[in-house]
Amino acid sequence: MRYLFYMGHPAHFHLFKNTIIALQQSGHEAMILIKKKDILEDLLRHAGMQYININPEGRRDDKFSIALKLLKRDFQFLKICLRFKPQIMIGTSAEIAHVGKLLGIRSIVVNEDDAEVVPWFAKLAYPWATNILAPYCCSVGKWEHKKIGYKGYHELAYLHPSNFSPKKENIKNLGDEPFFILRFAKLTAHHDEGRKGINTLIAEKLINMLSKHGRVYITSERELESQFEQYRIAINPLHIHDALYFAQMYIGDSQTMAAEAAVLGTPAIRFNDFVGQISYLEELEKEFALTFGFKTSDADAMLVHVETLLNQQNLKLQWQEKRSMMLNQCIDLNQFMIKLLTQ
């Protein structure tokens, strides 16, 4: 079989990498297409995976530029598909749905954000997709008849114990002192409009609070203020999940990294204006108590909650027990995708 995978974000590398490797080891062909985003190319290069970047120059975040780039990527996709002739395309973009519909190729759009949170993406991708792969809790709007649902999360395609074993030696340069991870997202995508996250003042308060209990490391998608550069984490990007696993706590305005910390059994605090709107994170909070969300209008409550967690005994042990409960109810998404693509 010939498969085409599309990645538009570093998280998608992690989401699909194990499935791609398994398919290739079984004798299938798997082509990887990407667009420029943060450290995505670094991850692929570090992993030794071949790929084609169909949008190497990136794009601006205004709606006209987004629409223009989508049309250009559609054309690039079409040319590549006419040469490669994939039998199944899978990814997190509208392009595979558009070209798949045009050429009669099965397209599986993978998403875990509710259609109501990413309405433009849903309108651009879902009408033309063959299937939508999403957690049971995730809304896909009026396209429910196309949904292939499962109990779990994207992050379990690469952080389920069957797929990930944390190694302390991968982060030995961080030392043996307890540490905390802060994540600053860019929040400039079209669906981020009007949403805020951690600002300079909140970051300073968090660092002052956390520094009394251990080291603070920052991973940032946006440009860091000069006073925070000393905290930038310096590890191989492939090892960020080892750091998340061994961290005492994660605090950030990134949805994905909050979920990653949660499924690894690390206390996770997310601070942004998406709180209360994204079903899979609400499930991780309400059903499993692995993460807690605070809107930017609740900064004081967030800081109080962080202080409360810092003063709890055996905090990590509590979260590992919660993680075990979650894993007992959720699937290994990697195995699920392999079966879906080869049946």
C-alpha cells in the first residue's frame, strides 16, 4: 500500500511517527509532506525521516494569506499525488480532503479540537473528507456520520506506555534537582484570535514561585523576553517528553503540551482563554483530574492553585495513580491507526 501523511505542526510528527515506522517496516510505502511550523523539520531530521516541505517559507497569520497558502498547497498536493498515487491520505489538514475528493483517494482527517473551536478548519476540511478520526468526546459538528471515534487522545499515539519509555539519561544535562516546565505558545493561528495566555507579569510570578522548589525551564514557541532566556530548556527536541515525564509540574498556555503532561502523569496547569471549550482537555480534567484549566481572567486563582499543588505531599505519586486509571480506560491510538490503515 502507498500512504501519504501530512504534518502541519510538531505535535503531528509525534502523532504519526510510530504508525509510519510500523507501516514501513511491514513493507508499505509512506510519504511525508509537511509545511513549515516551529521545530517540525528539526524533529524529522533528528529522527532521520524523509519528507517534502511544500510550504518552506511559512505564512503570515492574516486570513487572506492563510487562504492563499491553502490554495497553493492544494496545487502542490495535487501534483505530488498524481506522481505518487497514494491509496490513503491521512493528516490534520484540509488539503488532503480537497485533493482526495478530486482524485477519488480515501482521506482521513485527524483532529481532537471540537468543530466549534476550529470552525474554519471544520468547514474547509470535513465536507470533503472521507472520514474524521477523533476522540469520542470531540465534536465534529454536522459531520458525525463521517466520524471514526475512539476513547483516548492524540497524545496516546506516542506517550502510551506501549510506545514511550521515559529515560532520565536523555535529560541528564538538566541535573538531579527537581524542576518545572513552563510553555509559552504563540497563539497567532486564525482560531486563536482574541485568546490570550501567559504574559510577562504572570511568567515572572510563576518563576518566582516555582524557583523556591526547584529549577525552572521554559520551552517557547514565541520569541522570549530577554529576562527569560536564562530559563530556556536546552535539550534535544526529541527528548521533550522525557523532560515532561520527570518534571514536577507543567504550566503553560499550550493545549497539546498540557495534554502530553497529563497523560504522562505530570500535574498540568493550562492558562489560556480556551479553557472550558475543548472537550478532550475537559475530559482529562473532569473525568481524570490530570490537568486543571484557568482562563486569563482567573490569574490569581491559577497562582493559588499552583501554590496548593506545590505544598501537597507525594504529588507525583498521586498523578501516576490517576494516570493508571486513565490508561485503563483509553486505547493505544498508534495500534488503532495501524489497524485502521491496514484492514
